[in-house]
Amino acid sequence: MIVVVDTDRCAGHGICVSTCPEVFILTDDGYATVGADATPTAWRDAVETAIAQCPEHAISACTA
């Protein structure tokens, strides 16, 4: 699974980091980013929850 955070849309709410800290991290500026190139499928449910809960709709994912 490839997860992407649109840095132009992210407002730094941090909900994704709270929902799935194994995948999302905050930059020094306080915006979300993905910590790895590929996300294990074991975290798929948590990533989908983070996508659904992002108020800025800044997260997307696709299977590789």
C-alpha cells in the first residue's frame, strides 16, 4: 500500500498521527508526512480510518 499526504492540503491537525503513528509522522513544521515508502497491509484499516478522518482530505492511498 502506498500512502501519500498532500502537503498543500495538510493543515497539521495530527489526527492521522494519532490514528496510525506507525505510518504517519509530523515534520518539524507540524505537518503530516508518511514515514515509509510502502505501508504494510497490516496497517490498512488504521490508514483507511486516518483517510476518512482527515478534515482536509489530504491523505490518499493505493495498492501497489
